[in-house]
Amino acid sequence: MSAVADGRVIIEAILDTANVSKNVSGLGKELSGISWKNIAEGDSKAQALSGAFKSAGTACTISFTAPIVAAGGAFAGMSMDFDNAMAKVSTIADASEVPLDELRASILDLSDDTGIAASDIADNVYNAISAGQSTGDAVNFVSNAARLATAGFTDSASALDILSTTMNAYGMEADQVNRVSDVLLMTQNKGKTTVGELSAQMGKVIPTASAYGVSLENLAAAYATTTAKGIATAESTTYISGMLNELGNSGSQVGKIVQEKLGKSFKECMDEGLSLGEVLDACREYADENGVSLNELFGSAEAGKAALAIAGDGIEGFTSNLDAMNNSAGATDEAFEKMQTDSWDINKAINEVKNVMIDLGSTIVDTLRPAIEGFVNGVKGF
């Protein structure tokens, strides 16, 4: 303990791990020489049991405060939580592609950069690999998910889920993750929705859109258009899904109209580069020619509502949104930078301290492991 000029007192506490290890292990050895019979007979070996605990207790007394002791335990606890998360990653990671020690360091670095707990990052890496990403691409994939989560007002697990669902459905390679992230962020910008809401709902319609050749940009423009007109994200999902199913069904009324007006099926239109808006505009022309409303061409009210929202009064709004999706590169990075407020910086700094504690906790656990093993062996012998 030392005093400084302004009257403050600084308490210096040093944990003598070597003596702790020695005495805890010694307690185990002393216990191994004592039997229950000795205790029952009350002989000198029974007294040794008490002495062993007193000896260890006295020798392990260290001159630092209870909060510091608790902090040491907290460090070890955080380290063990992260080690458990890394053990989970090790069951699925390809160590020949990225050594586990290198993967561990990359996860901690990403945690420092994003302010997301290291254990959560490790869980996301596991989920990314499980979803089909290679071990070598997993950390970068999770990095993009983390940035999208911050920019899109959601958690990293939800962002990772929508990214992996989208990329798997469209058969995209790992280098397309930025494109997907930017399109989702632009959907948030242009519509009345968030990436978090899209993550919860969009996966329900993505397989249908992919099956009919509707590009991610067209699907995102549909979401931006319908939600901007007041249809909630969940309802938009139901409406858009119904609309795509009817358009893609060559036996449905609107499917036949598409064939009649454009000379090809809905999927063929999509494969040849027509936009969803252009197909719906052709359907609107047919409706006008026959004196009916666009939504009347669809068998379900939900599908008709989506069509009306997108093309009922022209497709200018949809086309503008589609252009925004096609030119969305950099949207995630731009929004991510704007989210780096003072509170974000503080949370990030706190998380960096936690990661230092993880490393310190790992050192504490490694230092005490021989003592703990000795103590356990002593108890078993006793």
C-alpha cells in the first residue's frame, strides 16, 4: 500500500499463484494419508485432517481484498465460457484449413473490433460453418453479419441467419456476402422495415423467389415497396409469397395471363432479365384492357394486395427501389460507421477489457490446474 500526493491510497495486490498451487496441492497429499477409520478412532491422524485444512488455509492467505479474489474467479469463468464455445467450434472446424489457435485469435480480434462478446462470436462461427461456410471464410462471414447487425438494429445471430439463408437459397459463394448485406440494408433504408424484421420473416419467401428465378434485388424491391406503403413486414411476406406462387403457377389465371401477354412463363421472364415490376405491369395492362382491377387477376386476396402495392398505380416506385438495390454497394459500411456513437465506443472498450480478462483467466486456470488436480487426487485417496 502506498500514498500519493493528493491523499489517495493505492493498494497493490499480487496473487502468488505458485504458493496457492503448492499449498492446495499439499492439502490434497495430506488428505490422501487420512482414512475414515482414523477419524472414527480419534487418533492423531484425525487431528491431522484439521491441521491440513488449517495449514492450507493459513498458507493460502493472500494480502488482497475480496473483490480482487472475486475478479480472479470472474476472469477464470469468462475464460472457461469462451473455451467451451471454442471447443464447440473445434467439433466442426477444419483445423487443417485454419489451425484452432489461429481461429481463436481471429475470433478475439473480431470481438475487439465489433464489441460483440467473444463467446457469441465463437457461436456464430460455429453456426456459419454449420450453414455451409468453409472454416477459412467463417470469421469473415461472421464479421459481415456483425456489421449488418449493428447497422440493421438486430443481433449478430439474426443477421447471420438471414445472410446464410439467402446465400444458400441463391447458391451464392462466400465473396457475395457483402452484396447480400448491402441489399438487405438498402431494403431497410427504402422501406418501413428493419434488417431484424427481415431476418425474422424473409426466409419464408426466399426459397420460393429463388425457385422462380426472382433475384434478391427484385425480392428486396418488393419488400421495400410494400412496407413503404404501410404493409407490415410479416404481412408483406405472406402477400409476396402468395403473389409469386400464383405468378409462377402456369395453371393459375394470372400465370396464363403472363404467358399470353409476354409469350413466356413467369420463370422464363425472370431468367431472361425482366423485372418483377415489368411482369406485373403487363398484368395491369391486361386488367385495364378487360375492365377489371389488377388484384382480381389473383386467386387469393393476399396475393392481389401485393400486386396492387407494387404495380397498382404504375411501377415507378418499384423501379426506383430496384435501382437502389442494384446500386447498394457500400450501404452496410456507411450505416455501420454512422452507428459508431460514443455509447458504441464505450461498449466496445468494455468488451476489449473483457477479452483481456479472458486471456488472464486462461493463465490463472493453467497455473492452478496442477494444484487442482493434486487436490482432487488427494481427496480421492482420502
